[in-house]
Amino acid sequence: MKKRVALVLALALIGCSQQEDVQNAIKARLKDPGSAQFQRVVVSEKGDQACAIWNARNSFGGYGEWRATGLRKGAEGWQLADQDMAPERCTDAGMNAFDRFQKAQDDLNKALAR
């Protein structure tokens, strides 16, 4: 039982770190990173795709509309992939569906290479 609790806690901490990294990747591109607010950050099970719904102050000092942004994790960390993502895709189910799509595409490419 203690091992199971420790494993769940470790996985939760890894997930939090990934979410913070995603938030930091978005904040790095903002004029006022300290004003960033995040409604949702979702990382795929595979850990190489993520999305975030966020808002930050604009040049006039006010907040605009909430935006959904898709990100991909590469060798240099999280990179913006889709800056105008549909917010309804930014869910656990949406990210996991994307993982399954990527796997199917990889499997197809391997089969075609034979």
C-alpha cells in the first residue's frame, strides 16, 4: 500500500513539473509574463504533447479573451505548435486521442517502410 501511494505521489509530481514547464514556455513569449493566468494545462499520457488555456495582460494593460495553445516537446523543451487551438480540444481525452493518432501514424509509416 505504501509503495502504491509513493508511486501515485511521484507521478503527480512529474505531472506538476510538466505543467509548470508548459506554463513557462508560454510565459516566455509574453510581454508581461507575471500577468499570465491559466485555466487549464493538459499534458498527454505520452508526455510530448500539451495544451493550455491561458490569458495575460495586453499592451494596454487589460486582459483579452482566453486562448488555447497547443505545444510539442522536443529536444529543446516545449515549443508552441498551434497558437489558435480550439479550446474544446484542450482536454485529457483530446490529448490522449492525439497520442493514439500519432501512434497509428507511426505504425503506418513503419509498415510502409518495409
